[in-house]
Amino acid sequence: MPSQELTAIALNGTLKSSSAGSPSSTDRMLDLFEAELKKLNCTMERVRLADFNIKPGVSSDEGSGDQWPDIRRRIVAADIVIAGSPVWMGQPSSVIKRVLERMDAFLSDTDESGRMPSYGKVALVATVGNEDGAHHVSAELYQALNDVGFSLAPNAVGYWVGEAMGSTDFKDLDSIPEGVSTAVHMAAVCAVHMAGLLKQHPFPSVN
Amino acid sequence: MPSQELTAIALNGTLKSSSAGSPSSTDRMLDLFEAELKKLNCTMERVRLADFNIKPGVSSDEGSGDQWPDIRRRIVAADIVIAGSPVWMGQPSSVIKRVLERMDAFLSDTDESGRMPSYGKVALVATVGNEDGAHHVSAELYQALNDVGFSLAPNAVGYWVGEAMGSTDFKDLDSIPEGVSTAVHMAAVCAVHMAGLLKQHPFPSVN
Amino acid sequence: MPSQELTAIALNGTLKSSSAGSPSSTDRMLDLFEAELKKLNCTMERVRLADFNIKPGVSSDEGSGDQWPDIRRRIVAADIVIAGSPVWMGQPSSVIKRVLERMDAFLSDTDESGRMPSYGKVALVATVGNEDGAHHVSAELYQALNDVGFSLAPNAVGYWVGEAMGSTDFKDLDSIPEGVSTAVHMAAVCAVHMAGLLKQHPFPSVN
Amino acid sequence: MPSQELTAIALNGTLKSSSAGSPSSTDRMLDLFEAELKKLNCTMERVRLADFNIKPGVSSDEGSGDQWPDIRRRIVAADIVIAGSPVWMGQPSSVIKRVLERMDAFLSDTDESGRMPSYGKVALVATVGNEDGAHHVSAELYQALNDVGFSLAPNAVGYWVGEAMGSTDFKDLDSIPEGVSTAVHMAAVCAVHMAGLLKQHPFPSVN
């Protein structure tokens, strides 16, 4: 999937808004994805979800003050969507969960061929934590993302967690472990390949 | 991806072996997949896992008496792999879990380009139960299958469960609920489309 | 389990605030718990979480405007805590997830004997959905609640979901299915028994 | 609580049978539990599940050759049950899953007061892996064990996993990390306290 240009959007589900002033470990993992995607001719934009008023709900627009509709529009415009989440208590964050709930509306937002707005888009997961929980975060996000129409290429996650009961933040690691770099590279290569194919050859009608 | 012929293998993770003589609800769900796949020019074979001596372990061959190597060979030969499981306690069965553990060996069984034997294959999930648990079964199976290299097309599951605390078996339903037929149709159309694309355009090197 | 008086607090994690004006299915399940607990000499208060500004974070007080500290105080004053959540996409809601994240602070809020404020309190789960997901909701909530110090009596969940792909709301059922009433009764009896015992006989030092 | 003698049984869900001759990392974690329980006047016996022919199924006796009935008898005789599992693919092993399926039969094996054989018994989880997955293993085991009647005291798990993508076995660590020792100590103290209380004050009728 050669020189086709693709776009990605990364949703950072950290609990901290930018105004907190502290860097986000999830953002550091997204940096890795951005660099790998760029090499593959795919530009990535980022949304720090905690900076926006995304109202609870399962519709595409929850009314006055809801900032989801614009984020939704940008997701629909992208070829690849990266769900980023810190690990808390071994689970995805409430912030990324909210966004998945909002995408539940895709289920009834199909075209004349029965296809959701997410059909043909490829999802990736980026998750980091002090310790344990990345596999479960990816399991929950994969299932929710696939339920609302996203495709998954092999090894669709970039993750890091420390040893059990560890307290080191990913953002404070001196260097990126080689296993992490390799995993992000593989995930990006596969996602870009699949997204390119699906863009050129969209899913047929599912009616 | 038009008239390209594809093959599928369905792994039935029911706890009952064929010798028990009773039909399997998971098998009835697989019947639906087989019919849909056939319309799409994809033939499906079936393995009732409980009929075989699949030894516990995480290697490709656990030695004397282990019947996994032959099943593994058939999986590697297929384009689409369907992981079938009954729901017990809201979770996938121990029988399908064992097979996933055996596929863990794919991680170190890569070609010169770093690709597992499962790269380019598309996974589907088929799961049924008396009540509640299908989403979690698909979450666990999606994550394990994706970890060992399978791709997922949108809505990659066909499932049925009864109302909370229900006791009806899927095999005993008078007729297939329309929602189930629709879901299996969508899952099959998307999986076949993706498997065809990936067969013609394999994932590039991930080294 | 005599006449000792106990108190319970139910956290309703519905996505809808009271101002939406529509009844909550989760609330109907909590009605059942309230009635059973009352028979057992346990009074239950309710917090509709979406009515409050509970800031994202993992501390006990996230500063200006954060309404968590008062809810936290009420949780710490109760003997039994009921985590209520609708099922969305087979998973717990973002609203109840946020509250669990805030309780993560219990981990470092221990007394001189190493015991969290939740030690000796018993947790229950109440969850409802149109379809499938209750077992997984309880699994995630059990783990998170237990990690932050709550105890669980047998069968610690009251749940209802409809048949696969159903669309009926629990609040619209003509009558409560007998299995649901029975489950809530059992859950309440066991939780009250355990909470009474632990109140009289607190956990010893874990240092 | 005091000097009451209690008994525990640990179910080791490693994929390797004893005849493999290699030590089990899960066993090393169980050693820690055994030592802590002994200090609390609780003796622990161990069952290495892979050494037995535990047939797939959800009944208490699956017929000729099934070695579950004897293990079941020993579980029912114990006050505390420890579910031990290695982490594979971020999930519990197929071997421990099988045992949980067999305990599903407890649901219909109630006394005249509606209580399962597991009522009053306290469950613990012991899990280890090269990397990531312990929280999810405990979530799944907590839910399954609680569904079949076990109680959970606070912090009911002892676990260790290495850093993301690590490959070190727990059995090969030079020394036990202090966090692990502390967690096992806390889990044991709380479980013994609760099991003692519930033995002296059994759950009342739930009919």
C-alpha cells in the first residue's frame, strides 16, 4: 500500500486535561505512533479528550454545550482511529469509555447499504500504566470498537506497563524499551496496510 | 473481492464431545455461518474440539498423543478462522481457551519478514448461551486472536443469548431470530471481503 | 443478623441526569434493592452520579467545583455500597467508572493498621441493559471494588438484560421477572449478614 | 478469628503437569500463601489440576474416569479456596477455567435454605505471569467464584507479572518483591478473618 496518503486521529483518554500542565504518559505512547505513521505517509492529529465537554450519552449530539459533534466529525474524516487510554485499576479510563459510548450511535447511523460511518476505518489501541492491565484495556476497546464498525489489523496495540505494583510512569522512562518500539512499528505497518486496502476497496453492502 | 474462492475453519469449543450424542448449540450457530459463507464462495470445515486430545501447553506440539498439530495445520491452511464457544458463567469455555493457548506459539513462529502464520487470516467469533455473556466472550477472543496475528472485520461476531437467567438452548429455538441472521450475514460479508483483500495483498514485512 | 441497623448507599451510574426527566432503568433495579434492604433493617440512600460534577482523577479531591468529596464522605459513612450501572456495549458505564477511579485514592488512605476506609464495607452491583453484558459489568466492578478494599458476599449482583439484540428497557417491563426478585433477595440477605458481622468484628491490622 | 483452626485448598491451574518435572511459577506464589496462612493457624493443601483427568462439563460428576468428584469433595471440606492460575495472553488458563465450569453445578446443589456448598467459604486468587494480565485474571475469577457462592475479603489476590513484554518467570526471581509479600500477607489476613467469622456465623437462609 504504496504512497497513498492516509490520515489518523488519536483520542487521548488521559484523566488529566492540558491545563493541568503535566505531560501525559499516554501522549508519549502516541508520539511513538505518530512517528511510525508519518514514515508510512499517514499524518496523525490528536484530541486530548479531557480538554472537551463530552457529555454522557449514546447519541451523536447531546445538545447545548456538547463538544462531541466536532470530534465525531474528525473521527469520521480519518482513516485510522487510535484509542488511547491510561490503565487505572487494570481497566480503560472513564474518559475513553465515554467516547466509546458516544460512538454507539454509529449503530443506527448507517448508509443505504447498511454500513456504519466507521466501516473501512482501522482502529488501534495505545495504552500505558504504572502496572498491569494493558491486555484487558485492549480487549475492552477492541470489542467496543469492533461492535461499532472498526476493523483491526494484527497486533493492534502499543502498550507499556511496569512490573507488578510498579509506580513508574511511561513518560519518565529514560528510553523506550525495544519491545515497545517494535510493537508500535508492527501495529502501524499493519494498520496502514489494511486502511489503505479498505479505502481502495470499501466493504460491500451488508444489507 | 468477487469470485475468489476462500476457505474457513470453524473451531467448536463446546464442552460436549460428539460421542455425547447431543447436538451442540454452538454448532447451530456455526450452521448459520456455514450457509452465509457458502453464498460468498467460501467453504467451511468444522472441528469439534472436545473430540480431540488437545494437550495443555503453549507450544505447537506437546508430544505423544497430542492432536493439536493436525488441527493447527488445518488452521494455517484456512483463510478465515471461526472461534466458536458456548457461554459458561459469562465467559468463554475452557475448550476454546485451550486452543487459544496453543496458538500462542504463533508469536515465535514468524517468517523472515516477521509475520506470524496467522497474518492475513480473518477471525470470526460464534457464541451462544442460555443467558448473558456474549460480548465478553467476543472481547476475550478478539484480544487473544488479535494478539496472535488475526485480523478482524467489522462486527466480527454472531451470537445469541436468552434473557437474564434464561435456560433455553439456542439449539431448541423454534426459529432463528432475525437479528441473529442479520448479524451473521454482516459478519460473513465483511470477513470474506477482508480475507479476500488480504489474500491478494498480503501484509508487508513488519521487521 | 439481628436487629443491628445498617446503612447502604447506592451509586447510580446511568448516563442520564435527573434533569433529563426520564426514569432510569438502573433506578428501578435499585428500587428492588432498597425494598429488600429495608426488610433487613438497612436503610438505603441514593446518588444519581450524573447530577454531580465529579471530576476525572484519582485523588480524593480534584479541587474547585469537584463534588466528589461529599459523595466520598457519604460512602465512607455507609456499611454497604451498591455500584449501579447500565450496560452499554456489554460494559460498565463511563459514569460508574469515574467513581471507581476516584476510589483508587483509598489505596493510600489507610489507617495506622494499614486498612483502607472501605475495609469492612460490603459491595453490591446492580446492573441492567437492553441486552447482554451483565456478567462482565459485575466482573469489572467486583475487581475494582475489591482492589480498593470492599468485601463481597455470595451472588453480589442483581441484574437484568433482555434477549440478544433486544431493545426493551428494564424500566418498561410489566413486571419484575421472578429470577430477578430472587437474585436481589439473595444478594441483599448475604450482604447484610456479612456487613453486620464485619461491623461487629472489624478486620484486624494488615501491617 | 482467634485461634480457630481453618483449612485451605489451593487449586494450581498451571498448564504443566507434575510429570513435566519443571517447577511451576504459580506454585511459588502458592508457597507464599501457604506460609502466611500457616501463621494464621490455617493449613493449606494443594491440587495440581493438570495431574488429574478433569473432564469438561458443568455437572458434579462427568462419569467414568472423571477425577473431579474427589477434588470437589476436598473443596467442599475447606474453609478457604485459592484459585491459582498462570497468565496466558492476559487471561486465566484453560485449566483453572475448567474447574470453574465444574463448580457451576453448585448453583443447583443447594441445601433446604437455598445455600450452595460454597456459602461461607472465602476465595482467594493467586496469579503470576511473565507480563501483564493479573488484574483481568482476578476479575474473571472473582466473578465466576462469586457467581458460584464464594465470598471475597478485601484485596483477595496475590499476583506478580513482569514489565510489559517481559519474559522472566516468577519462579526464577532471585527474591520476592516486597510488594508481593505485603499483598499476600494482607490477602491472607483478611481471608482468614472473614472465613473464621462466616464459619461461626453461617449465612442465613436465602429462600
